[in-house]
Amino acid sequence: MSGTSVDGIDAALCQFTPQGDWRGVEAHVSLPFDSELRARLQALQSSGPDELHRAALAGNALARTYAAACSQLLASARLSAPDVAAIGAHGQTVRHQPGLHDGTGYTLQVNQPALLAELTGIDVVADLRSRDVAAGGQGAPLVPPFHRVVFGRADATVAVVNIGGISNLTILAPGQPTRGFDCGPGNTLLDAWCQRHLGQAFDNNGAWSASGQVHQGLLSTLLGDAYFAAAPPKSTGRDHFNADWLASALDRCGTSSAPVDVQATLCEATAAVIANDVRGHAPAAIELLVCGGGALNADLMDRLHSRLPGLQVVSSAVRGLPPLQVEAAAFAWLARMCCHRQPAGKAAVTGARGARILGAIYPA
């Protein structure tokens, strides 16, 4: 999995019983993108010259990086290619506009699954979102059904928030359909602002944002975006929440705050959006499990605790799956569902006309 943070790859080797029951993660590796590939992928987030050519070559480079992650994973587990049924390779989302333009819209991931199959000798399952979009859905988030498998409880409602570049919430209530949607920005704006002002890829442990002061005017401006008030199903991405969006908010509220105070405000806004969605859509939840890179941001976790008093806000690691493994494991599960021709999409989550088999298989 390489998500909207565009920071690197998390690869998880997952095991299931022959009946499809979840057994767990056997091994995990994280492989950061080199600066050149990261820049190429980020540049494709917006229109520019020769996009088709650049996207094709970026897909090749991404496939080679995926292959390197798979090689490291197999080595760490002391396995070889024939031991693996399939690789779930999501690709790198560069545009996400479901339902727009012509009534169907599209979601676009840079990828080269044929090359990945060639390099690894393992079947590859890719293009996991477009069938849901074709069926009228958002194509995202796709992980809530997997959250049900690993985190669902028969005796209580549980909420799960994945804080990657974008944050997405899952609501798991006993005896009720799985629900979920994208909340809004997660790490994407925090990372971009940190890169711009500190020259660092991310705010390590949230130390920089914790040292700033929240600008209430900017916070109100950020939280006033219409997306946050829209009803699910809904999904979003860098198409909407990007540097231009932040620049517009800064202009509208007329702030001349220090960069550290803007970082603190962005962190507070991220926590506020998630907390508002938990209270509004999962009022019966007894705990909020946090996964993704945001779970490693102590300042963001503290802000979530402050905004959700009385609710257990804990890392997904306490339930046996560390934060950086969850989404990669989810796409392994989605790949297995595709290989066995089992529908994995959830209409209650994405708004599609029904459950669909997600993904396309590239045989080794």
C-alpha cells in the first residue's frame, strides 16, 4: 500500500485459512520512496505537460519499488514467490473524482501491475477502486469491510479511523451494516506544511505542532469547508485538500500567524473533523482505534483524546494489528476476495448500486 501521504510503501504478508478466515500478518516491511519518485508522483497530482508519458514511467518506477518491497518481505519471512497466492497492489492515487463530469467520474491510480507480475513471478491484483465507481460508488474507502473482520465486536460498537494522507472513519456496530467514509485531510497538509517550512518530510511525533498555538480564526475557516458538513457516502483526496486549499483559507481569514501556529491549527483541525464525525455518526462507540501514520503523531493523538473525553482513543496495536500494517493488510484481503470472486465492495459505505467484485488480475 502506498497512500495519499506519498511517503513510501507498507507491505504486509498475510495469511488466511483455506476457508478465508483471517489468521494475521506474518511479516511487514516499510520502504520509503526516494526523493525523485516521490516528487514525480506528487507532480502528477495536478495537471501538467506530457502527463501520460510521465505517468507511464512513474508507474514503471513504482512497480519496481513495489517489487523491491515484496523481495524484502519474502526474505524476512524466508519464503519464495510460489508460496504467495497473490499481491494486492493498489497503486498511487493521483486523481479521485467519482461521480463528477459525466455522472460516473473516475479514480486514477498510477501503477504497472503487469510489470510487477513480471518482476515478482506472483499474480497481481490491481485496479481495486474503479468497479465500485462504475457502479455509482465513491470507490473509497475500501477498508471498512476488512476492519469488520479484524476489529469488529459482537458486544459493542467500535469506530476505526485510518489517518493517512486522508483520514477515513469506519463504524462497526453489532448486527448493523458496516459504515464508513472519508473524513477529510489527515497527514497530507501537515506533511506539506512541515516540508515547506522545516524541510522535513513530516512532523516527527507532532513535536512541532505541539509547540505552536491554535489560531481560532484559521481553525474556523478550515472547518467551514462544505465537505465536512456533507452527508456520507463521500470520499475525497488531494484533488480538494491541497496546498491551494490551505492558501485560500489563509487568505480568507487574513492570518499572518507564524508557521508553527499554522501547523498547530492544521493538527487541531484534523482532530476536530475526526472527533465531530465520531460524535455525529458513531455516538454509541466505546472506543476509537487509530491506525495509519497519524497514530504515531503524539500531538494529534492528544488532541483526539481532548476532543473525545470518555472514549477510549487507542492505537490499533492494542487490538493486535500495528498502525502501519492495517491498510496494507486490508489490500491483501481485498486481493484474496478478488481471486476467489467474492464481492468486497460495500454499498452502505461507498454508495454503489450493490456489492461488486473489486480488482483485475494480472497472472504471473
